[in-house]
Amino acid sequence: MKRTLLRLTCGLVAAAPLLVVGAAPASVPTTAATPPAPAYVFTDLGVLGGLDSRGHALGSSGYAAGLADTSPGSWIFGFHAFRWEPVRPGATTGTIVDLGALHRRDLSAATAVNASGVTVGVSLPPTGGSTAFVYDGTLRALPGLGGRLSSAADVNDRGQVVGEARRANGRDHAVLWQPPRGAGQAFEVVDLGRPAGRFATSATAVNERGLVVGAVADRDGYAVAAVWTPDRPHGSTGTWLELPVVPGATGSVAEDVNRSGVVVGQADPRRGDRGWLWDGRMHLLPPLPGGDATYAYGVNDAGVTAGCSNVADFSARAVLWRDGQAIDLNDLMPAWAVEAGYVLREAHEINDHGQVVGVASIGDHAHAFLLTPAENWS
């Protein structure tokens, strides 16, 4: 469901990751293989008048979201948030819709979408700063904490939104936006605070119980992955817990969390960035053969993790990890898509029906894609 705009990446999407620091023991699987998996129906989600698009988010009913260029060659100077709307839940055909931005000259990006199509993201004015938004038929700004920066990263099916916002004192804090309680009411912004000794916090994902994941950082911007647990389900008060950092890494950031509290994210060991999965123990996710770096972005309720791995020629390949084994999604593509030149570079989200959204390359351009397991398609 969620997707952050600025993140560690396989290299196809621009990134501005947190610097990180920490140390703790971990358990590390070392084998990678390609087990049998179903073939997929491939859908190019299209563009918004430009030549490039990027798929970042996926809901349980098949809504997808991301950003796309608004005119040929606009690239970083002209992109808008989009929502891709399936013709029916789980369908492989649909329509890409330009969500616009909060103001006429703003850029925008969608970072998450839930089962009913509620979409969240960030609007970026040319004068600097950023504003979190929610789209539920109408694009609306979410309230901040007094500073000029805010961004929304995830929305669950209950309508809770998480992200971060800058306080008037210049500190960035993770925030939870509670949905309106009745007609005519607005979202309520809740500052999730920071643990003692930490300078800033961020939130990247929220599950269906209101569990929030992200990172906590020191004054220099070095951070470690953390989980915020509400005192009661869907509550507005809770406690931060820092997760262990894998051996050889200087730190980490959490990217997603499933219903049972399994967390996936990123670490930065000296020998290359590595994705990880935490289920009470910390596990490194192995690369594809010839690779040395992995990136974990999303996890579904079965624990299947979406992300990417580099390979021997240093290019990126979209990957799923099932039971600790890496599966190159390019090996499961329909022949027509391979022959057309599509290469799946990054898998950003997987829902509980096995659908995957991400970024493919086609020639010199990037296109958002949706994969739907063939056995689920009708």
C-alpha cells in the first residue's frame, strides 16, 4: 500500500536516503534460488502525456499509484501523481488518472493507495517545501506541524495515514493522520514524537492494526529502523522500539509492515546495500546470482517481499523473496512483453492476491507496471 518518494533504490528512481548508524547481531540466510512460481499477466500502466511513469503503490483491490511525467522530456520538471483504476477489483485493464497537485505549478507524487482507492502523497511547490495530500475524489492538503515540510507515505484500509512533518523548531517528526470521524470533519494530525536521545523520526508504513514503521535519527541524520506500537489498536499514543541492525551495517530504515508485524527495509553494509526482513529476528535477503546489493520495499501478509537486486553487470532486476529465496520476476514475464523489450527493474509493492507493482524499463524510458498472477486472472 505504501510508497515513499525519497528512498534507497536499485538505481532507476532518484533517491535521497537517510544516513544510518548502529550495530546489533542478526541471523543471515546465505542462499538464493529461483523456486517455481506462477506466470504473470503483464500490464503497462501507461503515462500522463509524457514518456515516463513509475509505479510505487498498490492496494488490495488492485488500485495502483505513483508518478508520471506530464509532457515529453519534462522529467523532474513536470511530474504528477497518478492513480490507476482497474475496471473491476483485481483486473488487468484499467485507466490511469492524473491527480494533479495542490497548486497549479506544483509537482506531485502518489506514495500509497488503499483498497477503496484513497490515495496519499506529496505536493511540491516550485518555491520549495512540501505538503502532504489525500485524494478521495477531491485532492486535499493534510494538516502539518507548523513547518514548511510534510509528506504522506502510507494509508491503511481504515483510512489512517502516516508520514512526516516538520515542526516550527525545524525538527522532522513522524506523524499519524487520523481520518475524519464524521461528515464535514477534517483529518487530525498526531505527532508521534521521538524516543529519548533521538533528534528526529519518520514514518513510512502503517498496517491494519495501526502499527507504524519508519526510522529514528540522531542530530547528524544517522538513523535506525524503528517500530511505533499504539497503546491500543488504531490509537494515537504509543511507544517507539528500535530494530537491530544487521552485521557490518552502519544503520537501517524500515520500508513496510504487514498485518502480523513483519517488517522489511534497508541496511547499508560496507559490501553493498542489503534488504532485510524482521520477524522477531533479523534476516538479510539474498541477491540474485552475481549480485551483491538488494532492496526490500514491500511485504504482503504471507511474508512475500517485493524489491530488487543487482546482477553481475550491475543492472537492476525486480525480485520477490519467498521463504528467503530470490525470484527474478523477469523469468516469469509473458513472452510478448519480453520480445517488446520490457525489463522489470524494481518491484515496489505486492498485495495479498499476489499482484505486483513497480518500474520497468522500455528502451530509454521507465514505465509503471502491474503483474497479476495468471492463475488469478479471468
